[in-house]
Amino acid sequence: MDPTTLLIDAVLVIFMFALVMQIAPLLLWIERKGSAVLQDRVGANRVSISDIPLFKGKLKKLPFNVGIVNTLIADPIKLFTKEDFIPPGADKLLHTLAPIVALVPALVTMMVIPFGDILIIGGREIELQAARLNVGILYVLAMVSLGVYGVVLAGWASNNRWALLGGIRASAQMISYEIAMGLALIGVVLTYGTLDLQEINRAQGGLILGGLPNWGIFYQPLAFLIFLTAGIAESKRAPFDLPEAEPELISGYFTEYSGAKQSIFMLVDFLESLIVAALITTLFFGGWQVPLLERDGLHFPWGGFMPLPHIVVVIIQVHAFIIKVLFFCWLQIMIRWTLPRFRYDQLMTLGWKILLPLALVNVMLTALVLLIAQNLKI
Amino acid sequence: MDLFTFIILAILLVGSAMAVVLHPSPVYSALSLVVMMSLLAVYFLFLNAHVVGALQIIVYAGAVMVLFLFVIMLLNLQTESRENQQSEMKTSATILCLVMVAELAFFLGKGGGKLELQTSQQELPAGFGTMQALSERLFTDFVLPFEITSVLLLVAAVGAVVLARRQA
């Protein structure tokens, strides 16, 4: 591997990492404001900036909404300077290891998500994807399935009954919904005939039926609904937040965590919903594809053509990807604050008796349609 | 895979496999097994078998071991004290292990007495280890074993449901 390739790979990885780490705290703020909107409150909108000696007496009221300062600066400082407490009966090694075990799979999953088409710099073509894997979808499933260990270990190592119950609930829930999630993905894989996420993205360019963008949702609407539901369940957020159901289990698997470690679990929560949003964008909503936009410019259906410089096209594509991902993050937050929590038997019924058969039907239907289409062509 | 990587991975793999057997706490044993399964997946990745590596993690580390942990936690198994272990079992296990080591040594010695890592020298066919290559073999040359395995799994699944029904 020559140094230039290595440098490019490093830059891509750092770009993706920085992107993820910037969106995740922002999601916390969106969550606070979003919940406030749904509950008819104003939400985080002020910060006591006039108490800081530098600003004393000068600023009484800021002209813009400064609640975001609390979320992005004050909260992290508070969380990381708090006492880190390990309960006396806990397993010290696993208690410390659990947040890291939870964080790593969440971070590395994002690396296979393509965030743009090819970028050409100095004659060199760069795929805008941190890790180009032939088995992209399988890799995502593998990492998602490893994500459960952090939660289970946190629950067990805390030596607390509520935490243990949370951990057990999480493992049962995540295994159940992984199956529906995987089967929903099989429909997508059948449609595109590849496991490579970048190839799936490329196949979603252009228009169909005269005006609709050629996105996966129009081929696999059922798979989209199943994937969204199973994805929210996998990220353990309401209405599927039984592992941390606060009226029953205090805070579930991370009851005994404080300070920085607790904030890592919070971060993992947001990273997981970010992953779900990124996967939905990539598989069902064209990823970085923008309708009418191709590599050399805008192609209009009536034959019009507006050339755009290469770098502008790439910037538009990357931003389209980010905007789509943010939209699905927002959608998940809206779902979270709209629906009440399931009961445990309802959770299992939904996973095994509704989503699983639906996903199987989807696989059969997709295969049947593909078979008919193939035979008609020949 | 070069020899250095192989040795480092092998030490970790055998070490975690030993920990599965030797660690007194069931949770630590199960976790060592997870580490072992993941390291095995790393081996597959180094041998260009990407699909098998990913499946190894999805099936073993991601599903089977989570169920193991689930059962261990649900039954709240405690650390086993050394005195409870039966000495006959220990003796017979030691004898069986020695027999296996002797067998391995015999057959390895038959092959000329030296171990060679042949994977790096061999030319791999194009598309080796991809999903396409794997499924082509699976649905042409190995279609009968594949179908028999799927029937076997179906039987096991139906059996599990029947057993659960009877108790409920």
C-alpha cells in the first residue's frame, strides 16, 4: 500500500468519525427541542451566560436561541467531571469495560456507509466511503449483533437487580429483532443483487415512472417499514426502550453508571439511531443520490442540461446524504416522543408474530417478482 | 498472512480457548468464547474468506453466544468452587486430551515434521471469498448437503416450538 492511499484512507476515516461525533451531540439538542415541541413546552432555550465573569453585566439577553450552548458545552463538561463510581459488589473489570464494548461496534459500523460518489483529485479517483467492503451489509449486521454485549455486560457487572433485568431484556429484544432486520435486508439484497453498499447506492440513480427518484423505497416499501421498526428496537429507544424502562427498572442496564461512562452509554444510544438513519438513507432513499443530479451536472427529464463543476456535484451529494440522515434521526425522535412504551409480551409478539412473517412474505414476493421479470426478459 | 501475525493471533486464540475451560466464573468463560470466535473470524478475513468471517461473527459471536450469556444470567450461575469438581472427570479428560495431542503429533510428524503456511503462496481464483463465489458453489456442487442442513435446522426449530408448547 503506497503512502498516498494510506493518507486518503486515513482522511476518509477521520472525516466519517468527525461527522458522526458532531452529529451525535447535536441529536441530543434536537431531542430536547423535539420533545418540547411535542409536549407543548419551549424546551432548552436559555443559558446563564451573564454569570461568567467575562460577560458580567454586558450581556443580559442574547439575540438568538442559546439553549444549544448548554447541550453542546455545559453538559459534556458536567458529565466528564462528575465522580466515576463503581458499586462495591460490582465486577470492576467488566463494569469498566462495558461502555467501551458498547461504543466500539457503534463507531466502526458507520465506516462502511458511503457518503458520496467518486471524488476526483489530481486524476485520482477516490470512493467517498471509509471502508470499501464486498460484504458491506453482512459487516453491518455483524457489528450490530456485537452491540448487545456492552449492554448485557453493563447489566451483569453492576451487581444490581434492576441492571441485570435490563441487560437480560436487552439481549432477548436485540436477538429477536435482529432476525426481522436481517430478513428485511434480504429483500433489498435480492433487488440489487449485491452486498456492497456503494453499489446499492449507485443503482438508485436516475428517475422512474416519469418523475419519481429511483430509490429503494419504491421497490421495497415493506422492507423499509420492517427495517425502520426493527432498527428502532435495535437501538433500544422508545417505544422499544424496555431495557431502560425508567418506571420499572430505574435506568435499566446503566443504573449503576455515572459520569463519563454513563455519558458513553448515552452517546451509544444516539450513535445507534444515527446508524439506523444512515442505513435507511443508503438502502431505501438513495444515499448521496440527488434526483436529476449526475456526475457532470443536472439532467432534466425534458432534455435540459445544466453542467456543474465536479467539486460542486460532490459537495451537493455529501450534503444530501447528511440532510437525509438528519431527517431520519428527527423522524426517530418524533416516533420516540409520540408512542408509549410497549409491554414486554407485546414487544415479543410484534417481533416474532408480525415482523418476522411479514419479512418472510416480503422475501418470497421479491423473489417471485424477480423470477417473473427474469423469465419475461429471456 | 505472514508468520508474525499468525503467531500473535494463535497465541491469543489458544489463550482465550484455554480461558473458556479454566476460568471459574461462567460469565468470563462465555466471554472468552466470544473472544475466541471473533479471533477465528479474523483468521478467515486474513485468508480472504470475507463472507465466512462475517458469518462467523453474526452466527457465533452475535447470536449463539448472546443466548449462552442470556441463560447464564437468567439462571444466575455463580462462580464454581474448585472442590465440587469430580476428580474422575478430570482424570478422564486429561487422558483424552493426551491421546488427542499424541494423534496430532503423529499425523503432523507423518507430513515431514515441518509446518508450512501455504496460504500466502497459493494463487487465489478471481472473486475468491466473495458472496457470489460462495453461493455459486453452494447452489451447484453442494446443493444436496445444503438442503439437508436446512431440513435439519427446520426440524430443530419445529422441535423447539413443540417442546415449548407442551410446557406452556
